[in-house]
Amino acid sequence: MSSSSTLNDMYHALLGAFGHRGWWPGETPFEVMVGAVLTQNTNWQNVERAIANLRAAGMMSPAAIAAAQPADLQQLIRPAGYFRQKSVRLRRLAEWVAGFGADEGEAVCALRERSTEGLREELLSLKGIGPETADSILLYALHKPVFVVDAYTVRVLGRHGLIEPECTYYDVQAVLEDALARDVELHKDFHAQFVEVGKRFCRPRAPRCTDCPLLAVLGEPELDEEQAD
DNA sequence: TGCCAGGCCGGGT
DNA sequence: ACCCGGCATGGC
């Protein structure tokens, strides 16, 4: 059996169990970008607080964040953790976006005209934006067909033996992108399904997932390497 | 209470 | 080229 059909079967099993996820949660493309930075190694619930603070302060725009006092920005995003680092990362991102247009709408339109690879390189050149954050922005804010590989994706695939433990980010991404139709909505929703199944059934200390919808497709999961003892 | 959360960077081997 | 500590808050 090809890994292509396995991965597509996985998606349909998850879609059947959870329904269309409608990701990413965010009112505007720029808010999606902000969320992508704020959620780095951070619970989404904390990110929502920080986003609400930014909105309430009228700061959810590239120009406003680019012009903000560092201390003010830090206070607003404090609930999302790592607030000193993330305030710098947000400002650099905001300056980058603002460079593409007079307002958010114009900038985002200009960004969407550009090539995926060119955009990825520019995003990765911003300190504090790594592969996952860049790809989250590419997919969910700019609608480029890339697969976002996150901790849940790696854990779910790894536990079912579909990737090797030593795989890099881009190894895992290639497995998924090679197997799937080049479809933006599929890429968005499949990644969201990984998060959903990961949160519910693939926690670090809970290898027994008796009700996981993936059992019907993939069979019993394996132990994580560090749990295999 | 400790462990965990939708990473990434920089310095040390 | 790898490995590792640091970064920080809030929920369970």
C-alpha cells in the first residue's frame, strides 16, 4: 500500500470524525500572521488573550505594531508567553508586511502575487520566524499550498510509524505534500485535523487512544521512542 | 504540583 | 553538524 493512499485515507477518517475544521482561527490575514508567531510553543488559549488585547488596543495592524513602543507591545502580548522575544518578532514581521503596501489589504494582495518559494525565503530571513511559522503564514494567511508540520503532525505520524524519528521538518513536509493533491483547502484542513486528533488522542503521556478515529485506518499505534524503554 | 502548550535562537561541544 | 538551555504565561 502506498503512503499516498494511507495519508489520504487518514484525512478522510479524520474528516468523518471531526468534520471540516475551518482553520485558521483569525479575523484577518495579518491576525493569522500574528497568531502564528504568538503560538510558538504556546497554548492557543493564551494566544487568544494576547490577540484580544491587541485588538482592544487598536494594535492589530502592521502599521500599529511597527510603530508601537516595545514596552507597550510586550504588555499586550504578555499572556502568550516569551513576550520579550515575541514583541521583537512581531515588530519585524509587521515592518516586513507594511513594506508591501500602504495598508493591510494592499500589502496582503501584493504578497499573494509573489511566489511561494520567494516568500518562504524572505520569511525565514526574519529572525524568530522558522519553518513552521513561515509555512503557517504561507498557507493560512497567503493561501499557498504548503503543508504545515507541527508537533502534533510529527507525533501522530511518528506514533503510527509513518515517518522515521530522525526526519527533518522538510522530510516530513515532503511526505505529505508528495502524497496529497495540491489543494489549499485540503492542506489547511488536514493540518487542522492533525491538531484536533493530536489534542484529543495523541498526548505525550497517553499512548492508548482507544477511541481514536485513526485506529480503523492505521491500526494500533506504536510507543514513542522515549517511551519504548 | 509539575507538566504541558500549534518553536526558534544562540552558544557550546 | 549536533546538542542543549533559555525564553514565560496560564490551565489542568
